Amino acid sequence: MNRLFMRSLGIIFFLLSVANVLFAQTGANGVISGKVADAVSGKPVDFASLALVDAVSGKTVKGGQSAADGSFAFRALPLGTYTLKVSFLGYQPLDREGISLTQPKPDVNLGILKLAMGKASVLKEVVVEAKKSTIQLGVDRKVFSVEQNLVSAGGSATDILENVPTLSVDIDGNVSLRGTSNVRILIDGRPSAIGGGDIASLLQSLPASSIETVELITNPSSKYDAEGQTGIINIILKKNQRVGFNGGFSVSAGTLDNYNVNTNLSYRDGKINLYGNHSYRYSNREGSGFNNTYFLDNNSVLNNTTSSNRHNAGNTAKLGLDYYINDKTTLGVSGNVNYRSGDDTENINYLYQNYSSVLDGTSFRSADETEKDKGYDLSLDFIRKFARQGEELSANLSYGRSTEDENQFFNQDFYTFGGMLKDTLDRRTTANGQSRDNYNFQIDYILPFNSNQKLEAGYRGSLRKNTESQVSDRFNRLTQGFERDYFLTNDFDMDDQVHALYGNYQNQITEKFGFQFGLRAEQANLNTVYKSLDPASLEPAMAEGKLDYFRIYPSLFLTQKLKNDNQLQLSYTRRVNRPRGWQINPFRDIADPNNIRVGNPNLRPEDIHSFEFSHMKYWKAVTFTSSLYFRQVNDVVQGIQQRVDSTTTLTQFANLARNRATGLELISKADLFKGFNVTGNLNFFYNNFSGSEELNIASNDGINWNAKLMANAQILPSLSAQINMEYMARRVTAQGRGREVFGTDAALKLDVLRKKGSVSFNMRDIFNSRRWGGITETADFNREFRRRMMGRMSTLTFSYRFGNSDNQQRKRKQEEQQIDTSGEEF
């Protein structure tokens, strides 16, 4: 299978390289330039898709995207007459015809091209453009339109992210960017309390159909939250942009009893924009695996095999209202609510033997769990624009709360060599409760000095209060009843506050060179309280923790435009990664009593320094970006495995001195021929973990790499296809290495009912090859594990959309699209 993938990888990247050469432009000296802006707000539209067409032949001469300030320039053009086509998601496409380059006037500045928002009357055109703009690459961020991601239809946000270039998702739903899962994930630019702070649970509960785009910012400026080791993943949810009454629904059914129903409705006129959606999702996930531990001092072996079944049913709803007070002031309010219930079972078979495979005994452990999660977010937004072009004041106030209740029953029996029941090792119940309250306030101000300089400044305050409790009762065979186990009964409270002020200055010194410098000052305060009862005296015991620190997080960006649509950027940022609640909480997780996990309240936050050198190049049918990066993480947090006794190991989180990663990332999208495009991504990096004498850990390093390919084909006007392939090579960890992972997904989509409806069929993990595993090597034991979840799965989805058309409003919007040819820039 690996050979097949490597061969496909080589072919695709060869085609991309050939396309790069074939589509390179040479020749004359004509220039067409301008800027793209929102017709109402005047705000620059970055990453708008641009296509320059020869007016005589009708062929596309060059293609590209607008820069962060909305500007664009096509250079080295032969003299002649051209048509410029401009498009962006959520806006009506714009054509500027009759652009003439002559010997007396070889340079033409089109001024400000104003894009008007899309509406129901042009729904068909907007949908077509969305298919064309599936990826928008920039030197500082990548924007991926996922509405047309066929292989994720009927799935969750986890399935969406699994098919985004540069991202990886493991078997537990943890998302990784450039080799690490310590990445900041935001929903509409803000953290969400839904999912109880568990990002994996949040992504599983969020339907794929509710997501419009995914933004990746690998080296964020000081304007953004400093948290996250490798940057920010911002998931943008769909929000109505069309006038009138619009809506849609989708129904999905998948193998292994997986179902999904989604609805959305919206209404917009000149003063309000009302929108809402609801999703019901039922999932059934079956898993299996093994975990073999080899103890080095007594030549004993503990082998266990695991099977699990997870049933989850959840409802997610969102309601929002934007009120346009006037043409410069907008007030918005929105809310999200989520309810999820789960019923999980897990069975573990243990075999105790020596290196000669002589069986000493076996045990069987069963675990049954019921779970109920509730959460909601409330958000209030205010935007005020001023007379000066680009000057803006915005504020956001949000509150979120989530609760989670789990009840578990464990039973473990020990059997002799002959298979006779010898003893019941453990029978117990546990009840876990969690509640989380998140308060956030943010205010941002943008002040442009002129067309080339601007200052951004703001404040962000975040307050998080988490309360967790665990009560465990163990069965007493003498009394034939359950009694409180005070070793495993405790409460843990965590109060976390972060207050930040930032300033960010941008200056486009010349037409080709600009810089951006920012500072972010953060004061962080973390207070923890661990409460329990002494098992012998039943006296209350309490341990308090406190961590306060103030840090400055600078950022610097240097950008240079070169000839022939080339652009370079050099950047440096400092960031922080704060330990998560379950990494700090010192309670003992005994789901597998032979492999215990415990938190560490003394963890320090990671201190991250990132350097990145990026290059971006456009041809008429190819977009290509490359990035060299270096990242050093001081006080890196890792789960360290150690031996407790002859059959038990303990995983506890600790700070290692540092982790360094040096890598190269390549992303390219090529329209190889009409109706067929391919996107390729390759990330190659050297990873190094420092050792620790205190923890008896040696340093570990090695080469990691992963790749993704996505091909889209328009087979017929109403029939499209997609295939995605991903490969993750063996990767280095602090105490060992992970195994390679390979997967392939494919899908077909048929437009029906005059393209208002569609039927799609997808198959995930076609070759049933997605299996996660790894090897851990310590001074006391070695361990090998392998896990898989779900395997091959197929989903059938029907979608339908509807909307009103208003001819007068359409006429007004066409008037808004008139081009300002005064040549003024902002």
C-alpha cells in the first residue's frame, strides 16, 4: 500500500512541477493593477480570486489572488485588450471588460473594484465560484473552502479537518499542525465552551455541513491570541450573506449506523440578518487494538487486547441576529447550544506471561459508561466604522458554560492457567462531574494613517473557571456492598485568567517592500485547589497551586514582492502553550489499571519561538507556496511513561527542557486541464526532544514527514468526483516513535433538481488501512501498541437548498458593483 501511495505522490508532484514550467510567463512589459474592496464597508478583500482573460482568444492569460490589503498587479503582459474576472466566496463575481494596454499607455490602474455580497438571485453563480476557490494561499495564512469537500459530506468537523492540507487527525480526534497537536482551535475567531473544553469532543459534535472555510495561520502576529504552539486553526461557520428568505437541509445515512440531519434558515433585508441552524447527529464507532509491555528486569510480558463500542447522539443549534443600525454601525447577537449523550463499552483481555510465552494467568476487564454533556455559548458583537477609510472599532463580549456527567462501572476477574475463575480483582463504580465557565471580552481598534500605514491596538480578557469531581465506590466482598474509595475520590478547582494588551504597526514602505511589527503583553494567573479526604483518618486534605507570570510576545513580518508575481516573507513570533486541565489535575485515571494516567499541577507553560521564511508564486493555472520554518519549544510538556510495579506503568505529564523542529512545507494547487485540479501538500521536518536525567529519559530525534493529495474532477456538468490520499511516515516522540498511517477517501456528487439539490456518496478509508500505533522504549520496559477505529465506512447524503429572488435588490446590487476608476487607493 505504501508503494502505491509513494508512486502516486511522485506522479502528482511531477505533474505539479511540469505545470509550473509550462505555465510560467515571459514577455512584454504591460501592467494591470488595482485593489479589491467590499462595496458596502470599503474594507479590503484579501485572497479574492483573479483571472485575466485575453479579450480576443478568450483564454486565461494569468491568474492570482489579491494581497492582504486587497491589492493586485499583473506584470509582464503583452499589449492588447483584456477582461479581468474577480470572485470571492459570499460575493457576486465581477467582470471588468475592455482593459486596453497600448504603446502610449502600457500601465493601467483600475482603482478600487467593489465587490457586492451575493444574494439569492445569483445563487447559481455563487455556487460555481465556490468550487473554483477551494484554496486561497497566502504567505501568512491559508484559507480552505470546505463546502465542496465531498468526502466529508455527512460527517463532522473532525472529518473536515482530516482532509485539509497540512493537518493531521489521530484516532482520538486530536488535530495536529506541522507534527504537534498543541495548536489553538477557534470557532469564528473565538474559543468555544461547547464540548467542555475538550476540543476533540467539540469537533465531533460540530456537523461538517455547518462549516464554510478553515483558516490556517502558522505564525500569527501579536494581534492574535498568543496561545498555541504551532499557530491557529480558525473554523468559520456558515452565515447568511444573501438577501431574502433562504435555507436548506441535508440528510445522511452511513454504514455502521451513522446518521446526520441538518437544517438551516435565514432571512436578510436592509436592516437585519437573521440566521439559524440545527443538527442532529448519531454516531457508532467500533474500535480495537493491542498493547504489549515487555518488562526488562524480570523477563515478564503483559499483553492486552481491547475492543470498544461508542454510541453518541447529539443536537447542536445556533441562532444569530445582525442589526444594521446604519451604514457604519452593526450590532450582532448569537448563541450556540449543544446536548450530547453517550453510551460506551470497552473490554480488555490481559495475558500475563514470560519471555518464553509460558502463560501465568489471564484477566478480563469490562467497562460500561454513560455520559451526558450540555453546553452553550452567548456572544454580543459591535462594529463601528468611521469616515476615514479603514478606521474601525469592534468589540465582543461572550460567555460560555458547559457541564459533563459520566458514570462508569468496572469489573475485572482473574483466571488461572486452566481458565478457572480465581478471583475478582476489582469491581467499582465511579461518577465524574465537570463544569466550565468561560468569560471573554475583546476590543479592537484600527487606525489607518494613510494608504500605506496603519496601527492596530486592542485588549482581550479571558476568565475560565473549571470544577471537576470524582467519586469512586469499590465492592467489598465481605459486606457484599459498595464502599467509598477515598484514594480515588477528590475535587479539583482551576481558576485561569489571561489579560492582554497588543499593538501592531504596518507600513508598506515601497510598492514592493513592507513590514509589520507588534507587541502583545499578557498577564496570566492560574490558581488550583485539590481537595480530598485522607483514607486513614478521613481528615480533609487540600493542596493549593499558584502560577502567575507576565510575558511580552513580539512579532515581526518582512514582506518583499519580486518580479513575475513572486512574494517573500520572513517572520518571527513568540507564543505560549498553557497546560490543559486534564494535564494538571492530579487525579488517577484507572480506566486501564495496568496503565494509569495522572496529571501534574506543577506543570509550567511552554515558551515557543518560531521563525518562518515563506515564498508564494502564481501562474495562470498554478498556485505554489513553500515555507522553511524553525520552532523551539522551551519547557515542552510531554506524557512520560514510567514503571510502578511488576505489572503497572504510570503516565504523568512533565516539562522537558526543549523540543526543536526544523522543516520545509510545500503546498501547490494546479488546474491541470479543464474540469480537473489537484492539490498537493508535503511537510518534511527534523524533530529533536531533549533528555532528562531526573526522569531517566534519553534525548530522541529523527526525520518526520507527511503528505496529502486531493484531486477534483468535473466528469459531467452535473457530476463531480473527489479522491483524497494521506500518508504519515514514522514519527519521533519523546520516548519512542509512532508508526506510519495511510488512508484513502473518495466521493461522487450528482446535482439534481436544477442544481438546487444534490446526492453524494463517499467512502472513507477505502483500503481499511488507517491504524495508529507506536513503540515506547524506557530503561525499565518496552511497549508496542496498535489501535484502529471504525475502519471502512460509506455515507449517502441528500442536500437541498432554496431561496427567494428580488429583482429590485438585484438591480441595486449591480449598481453597487460599479468600478471607481479614480485610481485612489487605501
